[in-house]
Amino acid sequence: MRVLVTGGAGFIGSNFIRFLLAHRPTWQILNVDKLTYAGNLENLKDLWDHPGYRFVQADICDRSLMDSLLSPPQGMDAVVNFAAETHVDRSLEDSFGFIQTNVVGTQTLLEVVRQRGVGRLLQISTDEVYGSLGPTGAFSEESPPCPNSPYAASKAAADFLLRAYAHTYRLPAIITRSSNNYGAYQFPEKLIPLLITSALADTPLPLYGDGLYVRDWLYVEDHCRALLQILESGRVGEIYNIGGSAEYTNLAVAQMILHELGKPESLIAFVADRPGHDRRYALDCQKIQQEFGWTPEHTFPDGLRSTIRWYVEHEDWWRRIQAGEYQEYYRRHYGPRLSAAADRGRVER
Ligand code: NAD
Ligand code: DAU
């Protein structure tokens, strides 16, 4: 089996490639990644010499290049599309890149897959397309999309394009929508690695608003196992939710991390909220449970402990990222928020 994986130098994509080559050692994987700020070839360093792994630096919006990668003699049996701009906060600053990659990039892949008759396209979407929940309930695959951020809207737009291609051209495409992933190799802008690396550096752990927003946490390896099952046996034209069944408030996550690292809760800083912040996500995953018997194998406390250990043991990896473009992003995004929180603390004292 020849599989083109896009965005394979990012967090979930790199975990997925490693998972594929461990469980399907005869498969040929071509990783196509533009290497944006979030792409990091170091994430797959252990596979550079693997005979089943190749890498091409390319933009999924480059139609002629994508066409050449999918056309004979090379050809591909399947495409798995992880490539995306993924950080909600960055989409609030400037969403043009999100529309370009997440919408135009997906459409480019759909068109090339259609023309080259590729056997299967797996689109990695997100629970954020459903919008926000109150304190109870969960989204099923039948819930109507109601995206709230430019990021979520761009992913929902891609899902609609996929639906249209599946309906009109019978394109053999499948959409997966997962909840919040965590695990090794996650870029430190996202909540869990941000909190772990901040705690390790004894710097403030910034929580937006009251810290009581809820996410459903999915260990990345459980996600990869679900994706492989869907890639091999999922029904074309379908949507599959993949959730972690592990709802926690952001405050509870911060407290668990601080407790595990033996650091004081006084490091938590409540900062100005994210505009339009979705209060709660939760997924109904009966479909994937019934079709594949899939359920998460890792509990959140166990997965979180392994993740913390990984960041402790890979300090070089995240320190190198923090020394680059990220520094400027961190200053711009958190500088005023953290100063305001510190001023408030002084007044309250
Ligand atoms: P990430 O930001 O860690 O990685 C994204 C990768 O895509 C990077 O390697 C980047 O270089 C690459 N990329 C970006 N634009 C590209 C382009 N135009 N052409 C080729 N490559 C490009 O993201 P992630 O967290 O690993 O997410 C992967 C996918 O999973 C995304 O589609 C995201 O929407 C989806 N998703 C993520 C989560 C999560 O919790 N992280 C949950 C649900 C769904
Ligand atoms: O739900 C799936 C989505 O999960 C994916 O589609 C996205 O690509 C991924 O980034 C993630 O989106 P979130 O916005 O939920 O993740 P993030 O890590 O940015 O934030 C998680 C929660 O933590 C959210 O309630 C916002 C909050 N948060 C985040 C940051 C970065 C804070 O309180 N402080 C922070 O500094």
C-alpha cells in the first residue's frame, strides 16, 4: 500500500506515520509537508533511513506538484490529509493562511485525487466544526456544523467541499472529526505542552478567562489507531467522530500538571479570554465503537503522565522551538495578557 500523508511533519501527522510504519511495516509512506512554523523534520528523525519512508517539502495548494506525486509511475493508493493551519489563536490574528491551506489546499487535493482516481482520501477534520456545547450533551456525526472561529470555519468549509465531491463525483472520501489531541511532539503553543513547558521553566501558566472551559482529551496514539482502522475499513462518504471520553476543565489540567511536576499552583495566571471562546466540546463516538469496537486505551491521567515525561526528557526539542519564531509569537500574544494579570494581582494584594 502506498500512502501519501500530508502535514506529516506536524504533531498528529508525525505520530501517525510512526504508528503506520510500526503496524504496517511493508507500506510505503510519502510525507508531503510545507514545513511551516509548525512542521519539524526532527519529529521523524528516527525514520529518516526507514526504507518505507520518504519526504517531499511541498505546499498542498501546488496543484501541478500534487498531481505529479499522485500520477504514474509513482501513484498512490490513499491520501491522508493532516496538512493545515491549526491554532485557533493564530486564526483570530490573521485567517488568510487558514483559508488558503485548509480550504484551497483541501480542494486542490480533492481535484487531484478525482483526476488521478486515487482509491481513498481521509480528511482529518475536527470536533470544532460542530461549535460549542452547554454543560451537558455531546455532538454526534448528525449534529449540524456551527463553527465559531475562523479556524473552525475553514475546517468546516473543507468538510463541505469533501461532501460535495463525494456526492457529485462519488469520490471515495471519508471525514474524521476528533477531539483535542495531546502527546509527544505537540507544538508548545497548544494548551497541554504550553502548560508543561511553562511549569518546567517556572513561568506563568496562562489560563483564558475563568479557566473552566472544557475539552475532551484524546491521547494521540489512540487517535492514530482509530485512523488506521478507518483508513482500512471505514465506509466511504461517511463521517466518524473520534473522542477521548476524557472531559476536563483547563484549570483541572493545569492543576494535574503542576501536581505531577511538584510545582506551586501560584504559577497559574488567569489572563484575558480568547474572543469567541467555545465553552465545551464533547463527542458521541457510538459509531466508531459499534463499527470497529474502538475505544480509547489510555486514560487521561496515564496519558498526561507519559506526555509530561516526554517533555521532561525532550527539553532540547522544545527549547529549540521556543528559541525561534515562537519567541515573537509568545511575546505578542501573552506579553500584554500576563502584564495585565500581574497588575491585577498587585492591586488585589
Ligand atoms: P500541526 O500544526 O502540528 O501540523 C500541521 C502540519 O501541516 C505542519 O507540519 C505544517 O508544516 C503542515 N502544513 C501546513 N500548511 C501546509 C501546506 N499548505 N502544505 C503542506 N503542509 C502544510 O497540526 P496537528 O495538531 O498535527 O493537526 C493535524 C490535523 O489534525 C489538522 O488538520 C487539524 O485540523 C486536525 N486536528 C487536530 C487536532 C488537535 O488537537 N491537534 C484535533 C482535531 C483535528
Ligand atoms: O478540538 C480539536 C481542536 O483542538 C483542533 O481542531 C485544533 O487544531 C487544536 O488546536 C485544538 O483547539 P483548541 O482551541 O481547543 O486547543 P488549544 O490548545 O488552543 O486550547 C485548549 C483550551 O485551552 C481552550 O479552551 C483554550 C485554552 N487555552 C489555550 C491556550 C493556548 C488557555 O486557557 N490558555 C492558553 O494559553
